[in-house]
Amino acid sequence: MTGKEGGGGFVQTFDFASKTVTLEDNDHFSEEEGDNFIEFKANQIPAIKIHDPDLEDGDSGPARGEWSNKWDFLFSCISVSVGLGNVWRFPYLCYENGGGSFLIVYFIAMIFCGIPIFFQEVAIGQYLGSGGMTLVSQLCPMLKGVGIGTMTVVFFLDIYYCIIIAWSFFYLIATFASFYHGELYWENCGHYWNTDLCFRAHDNITENQLELANHTKAFDNVTHQNITKTPVEEFWDHRVLQMNNGIEHGLGALNWELVGCLVLAWLVVYGIIAKGLHSSGKIIWFTALFPYFVMFILLGRALTLDGAMDGLTYMFSVDPEKLIASKTWIDGASQIFFAYSVGMGALPALGSYNKFHHNCYRDAILTCIINTLTCLLAGILVFCILGYMAKLQGTTLDAVVNSGPGLVFLTYPDLVVTLPVSALWAVIFFCMLLVLGIDSEFCNVEALVTGIVDNWPDKLLKHRRLFTIGISFLLFLLGIPMCTEGGIYLFRLMDFYSCSGMALIWVCFFQTIAIGWFFGAERFADCIEQMTGTRPGLFWRLCWKYFAPAVMGGVFIFFVYSFEPATYGKNYKYPEWAEIFGIFLSLSSMLWVPGYALYYLFTGPGSLRENLRTGLQSNMNLRKEAKLASKIQQNLKDGFGPNLKRMQLGKPGPIHISESGIQLLNRENSEFEMGNISSRDPSFTIQE
């Protein structure tokens, strides 16, 4: 390496990447520009580590985990967003809300809200390296209540979501027991839990009609038609749930078998998350892929059933009356959030374990596509089975079963009965439900734990295992009331009020406002560009700032204006006190947003105007890579004037280069990048 002093500047020549590179600076520099330079010797370039006090602040304490490879994150996103929300919840909401009418709302919400917000949550979690409870407060301190509201929603979700896993364990254990019985317990009538209304349909339609005519004299008071129930329905109502006639009769006795299944469910969930989600990557690979293997096999059988096409026609037909109903819009919009797991803190928690420069855009789009296709696959399966059941029972498709949270436990078991070696297929199917439920549940519990731990890292991070045990035990205790005779009615209230509908859309709306307006959609796009090297297009920025808030705000106002209370199935309506309790569940998460904003304004150290100004300004605790990337991006915008104007001669041999220059030398295409730099400032030239 050689150096010489030119007229009014300095020149350095050295070997780099098998080429001789000459750096020339024609301008003298001021004393202010002489800071933060790094020295290394020619032909002995060491591993470069930049020492910057700003980057080292807050770097003490336990280190945050990371995914072992990029595929673990992708499969984790698929696991958390593709779960029972697709296979269990989507079909029954689609069935309740008129099929095609529901799908129209669903796809509108998907395009303008679901995919943009999914990408937004993963990206902001990756940029800040923090979970869902703290990220909004860093972007807009006055809206910290959004993070608390999110954790409240997730808290309720974790309570009742594990009940579905307990149901699945109940069915799986009953299937194993049926090996000794000789047939599946829901295959025929005649068991102690069956009633006189139980009727098993056969493949012979004519024989069915004759048997139905003479089966029972019980009539529906409204339709004045025969009432019959399949063995599958009665096993669900009277054996699994042991349900009473309504929540007004009280919760009733505990179903100890179901309590035991709930204990088993929580033991499995905790066993997976005990060491933190980032170390569960290989488990998630299996849980993400296995359900598709099962569903595609079941789909092959379902499409061949008599009446399957009638079911598909119903699924994709639009009912104008349903399309203008507020319930259809709130169910369709909230289902996209529920299925994608947005607004629940899980996605930022997953993104926070990514390396800073991971391409989260690609994974977000791929996950959303897989999620939607999974919903449609599950819907097609269920509606094929409903068409088959309606054909056998000689009834219309909208009256074939009493829709509700148990629809998946009525349709799939009925399909399994039609398969050869039905008990084996029942084991495979309920294992699939368990996989879908468990991988979503442990991701959601991880989101809750991560969100709380990130808020108090000094106290909780080193005791994470004990804290996780405590949270899991508390959630188990709060789930026990749903294992009673009236538990299914409580379950439906929580599903409608606490974790979807108004509450979920509310927190998603203010989270999007915090990022798109107060932090700024353009500034957020800068953050994504720092991580991925690509700036999001105009569509994404418009969605974050205008389209998504408009859709969510419109749906919320429409739902409140034409409010329809929750029901169980088609006929049961809740008493007034139960509705009040449900609304209280919604408000318990919603009120955190305005409540904390008022608290911030009136308890801050300054005047109301000063607190408002401070509360709307970001106060981010950036990870080291984000600090460095933001500096480099600012230098690019400033034309590298402050940092790269100076190349200084020292003693013979050493060369002094600014930190930003070192970062460019580390890149594979550094010669090209340095060529770009030279075009930014006429005083800085490169010669080969």
C-alpha cells in the first residue's frame, strides 16, 4: 500500500479483492470530521468490529434467542397462522353467514387488511427485536394501551383455545377405546347417552326416507318437521360436552374426563415452549406439514361423496340478505385477523427472533397465501360433508346440523365413518386436529410470555421458565369452567366477544394508526428498506395509512350501529346478563387504549400539550443492527458528506476509513458500492 499527499488532499492506494484501489480525497477536513475512524494494516485486514457507544448501550444482560435458520421462522409463521382458526373456525363462520356472502367480506379484508398488517407485524417485530406488548409503545408512547389490549386479547384466547385441544384429546382417547368396542362410539345409536331422536342415515336414500317417516313423532315447534339427530351430534352434545339447556341454568357439574384432557393439553403445550419458541424450530416443521398430508387424503374422499357438489354450491353462492347483515361483516373481517393471528402479538414475537437482514417480506406473502388456501381447503372439505349429510337426511343444507363452534366435530367424524378402517382414520384425523391446535396454542402462549417478559426484561427474562409455568397454570385454572355442563355456552361467549369481533378489530385499528400515522408509513417503509434492501411499494404504504384503517373503522361502526348479540347455534339466545358479561369481556381489552392515553396525558411531567407532543413521538429501543442500518441509510440520503469525505495518511502502512466505509468494504459487491459513493461526492474518487 502506498500513500501520497496531493494538492489540497490525500491519496491512498491499496490491494482489495485482488485489485489495486486508489482512494483520493481532494478536500481538507475539519476537526469535526476527524472522529470515528478505524485503523487497519495493509494486507492484514482483520474481522471488523465497530465500537460505537450508541450501539453498545443496553447491550448487557441476557441475550435474546434467534432462529437457528431462516426456514424455522417460515414454518413458525405457518404454524401460528395456519391452525384451528382455518380448520375449525373458518368453516362454521362461513356456514353461519351464508357461504359466498361471507367469502366476499373475507377476501376484501384479506387484501386491504390481512396481508398488509401481517407483513407489518412481522417486520416491526424483526426491526425492534421485541414482542407485541412493547412495540407500539416504542413507536407511539401514548398508545401503549394497544400493546396491553393485545396481551389481554391473547390472554383470553389462550384460555379457551386449549379447550379445543382438550376436545380433540377426548375424541382421540375415545377412538382408541373403540378398538375394544368394535366400532366408533359415534357410528351408531344405542349407547347410554343417545336419545330417542337419534337416527343413523344409510347410503340408500329411499330406505332413509321410509325410516325417517316412522322414526319419531317429536316435532320442531317452528317448522313442524321431524327432529332427528345423528349419532355424531349426540356423541358431541351428550357425551363430550354433557351440555345442559342453557347458561341460565348455571354451569352445572364438572366433566372430569374433559378436565383430565385439559391437563394433558397444557402439559403438552408447556413441554414445547419451556425453552422458548426459537428453540422449537424442528418441532414446528412437523406440525406445519403433517395437517396437509391428512387433509388432502380426506379431500380425495369427500369429493366423491353423494351430495358433495350441493355443498360446494352452497359454499360459493351469495345470499344478498347475509351480505348486508352486520354479523357477516364483523365475522368475515375478524376471521381474517383471527386466522392470520394479527393483532395478537404472536407475529411480532416470531419476527423478533429473526436476524436483522432476514427477508421477512417473502415469508409474509408466502404464509398468507398458504393460510388462505388452507381456509378454502378446510371449507371445501366441510361443505362437501355437509352436502352429503343433507342428502342422506333428506333436508336442506342450511338445516342439516346445528352450527356452532363444534361444527368440525360433527362433520369430519361423520366423514371418517364412511372410510374403510374408520378407526385408524379417526386416529389420524384427531392427531391432525391436535397438531393444528397445539402449534397455534404454544405460539400464542409464547406471544403472551414474550410480550410480558419484554416489558420487564430485568426482572423476568432470567426467570422465564418459572414465569411460563405460572402463566400456563393460571390459564389452565381459568379454563376449567368451560369443562362444565354449561361450559360450551361460556366458550361461545369468549369466542364472540373476547378474542374476535369488536375487541380484535379495535386493537388492530389503533395499532395500524400508531404505525401508519404517528410513526409514519414512509418512515416504516425506510425501516423495512434497511432490513431487506427493498422499499415497499405504494400499495403497501397506502394500505398501512388509508385502506386498512378505513376498512376496519367502517366494519366496526357498521357492527356497532346494527349490533346483533351472540347466539349458540341457530336457536339459543343468551340471557341479558350473559350478553352484558360478553360486552364486559370486549371492553376489558378495548378500554386500555383510551384509558392509557388519558393516563399518559394527565400524569406526564409536562403540560397537556407537551405530553401530547412527547406521546406521539417515537422512542425506540433499537437493536444494534437497526442503529447501524439507520445511520447508513441516513448517510446515503446525505450523500456521505459527513463520514466519507476524509481519507487520512498516518504512519507508513496504516489506513483510516470511516465506519460506513468499512460496512461497504464488507459487502460482496463493495467495489460497485464504492463506485456509487464516488458519484455522490466529486471530491471522493476511485481509480483502478
